[in-house]
Amino acid sequence: MLDRRRALVAWSVGVAAYVLLIAAIFPSIESSKELDELVESYPEPLKELFGIGSGSLTSGPGYLDAELFSFMLPLFVLVLAIGAGARAVAGEEEAGRLELLLSYPVRRSRAVLAKAAGVAIEVAVLCVVMLVVLVLLDPVFGLDLAAGRLAAALGGLAAVGILYGWLALAVGAAVPSRTLALAMPASFAAAGYLIGGLHGLAGWLDPFRVLSAFWWVGSSPLQNGARVWGIAVVATAAVAVLAAAAVLVERRDLKVP
Amino acid sequence: MSKTYRGGVDALIDLDLDVLPGEVFGFLGPNGAGKSTTIRLLLDLIRPTAGSIALFGLDSRRDAVETRRRLGYLPGDLRLSDRLTAREQLDSLVRLRGSAAPLRESLCERLGVMLDRPIRELSRGNRQKIGIVQAFMHRPELAVLDEPTSGLDPLLQAEVRSLLRETAADGRTVFLSSHSLDEVQHTADRVGIIRAGRLIDVDRVETLRERALRHVSVTFAEPVDPDEFAALTGVRLEHVEGSSLRLSAAESAMDAVVKAAARHQVVDLVSAPADLEEIFLELYREADTAG
């Protein structure tokens, strides 16, 4: 846990620096109205995919939706969450450290729940850091953000991160393979991201949109507001995945390197 | 109890073993014989294909948390959190155990654990010390140790052996595995020998030693007929050179050997106990011919 804390601090600093960089560019974007005209000519689904939505790149929320919330922030959160989830059980098992842990008077399912709490805390800390950084930068660069929408946007991001992080943990709880624990949630997340962005463009994808956590929480959250009930659906799915992890981990032999 | 791994590898076949309270039990076998598999079954890290294990009268599977509370375990291939210091690692293990660790300080001092260096900078022996401390710190009723002295220098090996004896003298039980009989012969009360997943012998260490052959070297004043010795029961002639003979003899044959030698003029007679390692190898050979 202690070494995870150090890694999390490094992550938070890096992501905060990235957010600062993007926000600092905003004042120069704000004044270029040509950009809006260019974007206006894009087809609607493409704008959806890039997180531009119906708004404008020259407004603070529109700019941050496109530059941060449509891709980079979800990517940061997912890399952290899936990495932490895969490391928690499968990674520890492959490193041979799970053997000592499970020789202690701890039920396996409880160990998994404790690890899951760790993953959730890491994701939450990162999202809170982003929230604080954006709240602090808002007046500095004139981003003009609505606090409620910002909080909901990051809440949605945290829920998505926790879902895929716990999926990685659950795969590791069921099978002793870190590769699989990384690959499965990563491909689910990638597919979910594409479905969430493209289902409007490609009609045949539409029925699959319910499988995308990104679709549930909604796109362009700073302009449209995140769907709170969608966040609840994602959170419920995360809890179901975690329950499966707690059951599956009890059923198998520990693998030793 | 049996354990078959997926893919049909029979790691343990009908293992039946009782370890008594307050004894040091040495579990011996070559690498890959099933020692670690047995130990992991005890700890409910893996589950038996057939059979069951009782620890302190509790079921090792159903009551796993309770049994693990009462034992201490040292893995054969100890892996610790490399970025932590020994102190941080032990702190976190004490929290995990959730009970007092009254022996922690004294054990750290006794083994000379380097508490404040990151574990990744420690040698194998120094990591092993941390493993031993965590296995004993809560005064467990049973210590399960997979090759406890591996990586330790001879002085520390001796220290760990006395720790095991003290634990047994305190009425607590030690179950340790080793691939070397020599390593456990001064520590263990009884040993079990496992080979290719089968328990081939369980005996007191002294009994094993009694069964062991002596190496007898006799030098006579003048050459003698080696057949006089080779004909004795329980005696095997190993080497003849001039007026010197070297032979191996069971304890029961010693009287006959000495009496046969006494018919001639003896210059020198040396009898050395067989290395327990040889007994070990002998048992393997027996098991091979039997199987």
C-alpha cells in the first residue's frame, strides 16, 4: 500500500500538470473564432466523438469537454484503474507475494474487497485532484465552469474508472494471469469507448450502446451535464463485478511462480 | 490426501501423515517431490483433489482463517514488497495478522534484521531473516517453514535451528521442509521422506541413523582374505588395497565384523557413521526398486 501511495502521488502530479497545460492554452483558443467555423462544418456524430457536442470549442466547457473529458482524462483514469486492478490480485500473485498474504488469517474474499477499496481510492484520489485543479484554474483562465457539472463529470469518470479497474481485479481473482487481467478490461473499455462515441454514426452499433459505460455516463459532460442515473447504473455494474470477484477468488488454487 | 494438478500431474498420491504437538517434524524430499504442495495444502492456498487435513482439530479448508491465525508460515520462495523497508513490511504484516507480535523485537535483534533499508537492497539471507521473523513473531502454535535456512550463513542457520528447538521445548510444533537430511538431523525429532508425491518413510531421526550403514576401515599387519568379511550378513565390501579393507556394515553386523577382524593382527580400525545423506539416497534407491 505504501509503495502504491508513492505511485499515486506521481500520477496525480503528472495529470495535474497536463490539466494545467491544457487550461493555460484556453485563453488563446477563446479568441480564435475561425475554429468554431471549422468545427461547425464537421458532421454531427464526429463532433459527438470528439466531445464537442452541440457547443463550441471557444467556450470553457466546450473546450475542456473536447480536450480533456472526451479522451485524455478517461485515458488517464482507465490506465491507472486497470493497472491498479490487474496488479492488485493477478500482479501480486505472479510476483509471488499473494502467497504470504493469504497465509495470514484473512479470508480471500475479504482480501479482494480490501484490494478493491484500494483501487477505488486511487481512482477517487485522481479524480479529486483533477476536480481541485480545475476549480482552482477556472478563475485564472476564465474557463467559466459550472461547479455542479464539473463534479458530476468527474464523478462519472470515477465510476467508469472503478468499473474497469474492478473488472481487472475480478479477472485476476478468477484466473491467475496479469496479462489477461490487463487485456480484458482494456479491450472492453476500448470497445465501450468506441461504441459510446460511434453508435450514432454507425446505426448497427446502436443496440450495443448499453454495453458501454461511456454511453451510460454521457458525453460532453461539462456542456450537457453527466447523466446521474447513468452513473448509478455504472456503479451498480461495478459492484456486481466486485461481488463476482469475491466469489470466484475463493474457488481456485493459488498459483505460485 | 491427494493432489492432482490440472493437466493430470499427480503432485501428491495418498499422503497420510500425523505430526504431533510439540515436535519438530522434518519433511524431506528432493526438489519437486511435493513438499511445497503439501505445505500449500495445509495453508488452504491450494485445495486437495481428495482427502482432508486437520490442524489443531480444525478443518484446513472450512476453518482456514482460524487455523492460519494459529500458525506462522515461511514460504519457500519468499517474496516481499521490494520498495518497503523491513520495518514497514513487518508493520504491515502485523496489521494484517491483527494480533499482537510479542516476539517481533527480540527476533529482529537476535537475527540481526536490517530494519531501515529498502528490501530490494537486501541480500537473500537478509530477506530470509524478515521471513523468519514474520513466521514466529506472534508465537504461533505451529510454525510451517519451507526450507527455512536457505540463503542463510552457517551461523544464522545454527541460530534458526536453536529457535526451532526452543519453539518445540515451549510445547509448540514445527513442521519444516528441506531437501537435505543433514540440515534437519540436529533439529528434527522425526522426519518424513517424500518422493515423487509419495511418502516413503516416516521415522525418528535416531532410528534412521541406526538403520544407517557404518563405514569401517580396517588395516591389518599383513594382507587378509577379503571374503572372510564379504561373507558376513549385512556387510558390503567397498575397497581392498594391500592389507587395508574398507567396508560398510549395518549396526547389527558390527559385532561380526569386529570378531572377524580380531582373528588377525589389527593395526588400525576406524568406524564412521554414515552420512544421513547416504541413508536418504539409500531410501530413494529402495523406493525405486520397490516401485
